[in-house]
Amino acid sequence: DIVMTQSPDSLAVSLGERATINCKSSQSVLYSSNNKNYLAWYQQKPGQAPNLLIYWASTRESGVPDRFSGSGSGTDFTLTISSLQAEDVAVYYCQQYYSTPPTFGGGTKVEIK
Amino acid sequence: QLQLQESGPGLVKPSETLSLTCTVSGGSISSTSTSSTNFYWGWIRQPPGKGLEWIGSLYYSGSFYYNPSLQSRVTISVDTSTNQFSLNLNSVTAADTAVYYCSRHVGSSRGPIDYWGQGTLVTVSS
């Protein structure tokens, strides 16, 4: 299985400031034949199911605010919230879908400072 | 708007079988997108306070994919006539206590999940 490691486990950011979450995979999730990274990001608010934010490492899902962006390639990826809003308080997960079984990172909890 | 809804017992005894059903409304399990993207239907679980684990998924025509870590205990099935799919997990222990989500995967059996059910907590306890 591909192991997904997120850092930090939690972070506190002031409203309007930038939040950066890292995700590292134990092997590359870049598929050379189509040059796509098989990496997705989700947001999970308390008591709710996760919500898809980003796929193909950097493609924003329809309806997701543009303050959310994804970057990276190969084994190292980043989710950035450019200007943290109160409604962004949540746990964020990365997921690889390069190989079976798809696996998730352990999550990063984002709070307001 | 597509909706997924899990149903089933919230309490299962150790060594017994956990059985859940997901009812899909607002769309057909056997449909594809306008761009001919295939959709797969699956199950994911989350132990209380912990992370997410993929259990398995299916394609409506009868292809099934399982997490190797659970494969010996899991069966997923589909009924396109009722627009439902189901999960059976046998020989459960306390470690199987979790919120179980049904889900829709985009593009492959392990693809990104664009729709989730609300989740149902299943507790394994005598």
C-alpha cells in the first residue's frame, strides 16, 4: 500500500492568513503516460462527511472557493488556503488514487488562532 | 442532485456480520457522465476520531474491488433495479466500530470521491 503522510497534524492560523498543509506519499503517484498526479484533497467538518476539494493534485472541484489550491508532483504535495475564513475550520485529508487500495493521509486539523 | 443514504443496524455483536445498504437517489447507479466518465460506488469507513479507510467499490455491471486488508471478510453487492448497493462485513470485532460512508468514485474504482452519504455509525459490542 502507498502510505500517505501529512504534516503538520494540526495548525492554528489567524483569519485572513495563509494555511499550508503538506502530504507526502511513500512512492510516486505521478503516472508517466498522462503526466497526471493521482492525488486528491478533502475537507471534513465536524459531524460531516468529507468533501472533495481538489483532484489531479491541482484541479479544483466545481464550487470550491479559489482560496483553496493544490500543488506538487511525484511524492510531495501541498494544499494551500490563501486567506483562512472561519468556515474553513476542519480536518483536511489527502488521498492517493494511483494504486489499489486508495489510501488517505492521517489528516491535518486547521483551527483559528 | 445526487444523494446517497446509508441504512442498517447501528449495533452489531462481535463475530456477527455487519450489513449496510446504500440507496442512491437523484441519479442512476448505472449512468455515466455527459463526458462518458464512469462512476464507481463504494464504501469507506472512519473509526471514531481517526482517519479514513477504503473498504471497496463496484461498477454497476458487476465488477468488484476490495481492500486486500479486508478482502477475506467483505462482500459488496449491487441491485440496479432498486438503485442500491450493499456491504457485508463478517466476523466483526470492536476494531470494526466506525462511521461507514457510501460513496461515488469518479473515473475508477479508486478514484476521487465526489459524493458521500452522511455516514452511519456502527458499533460492535455485545
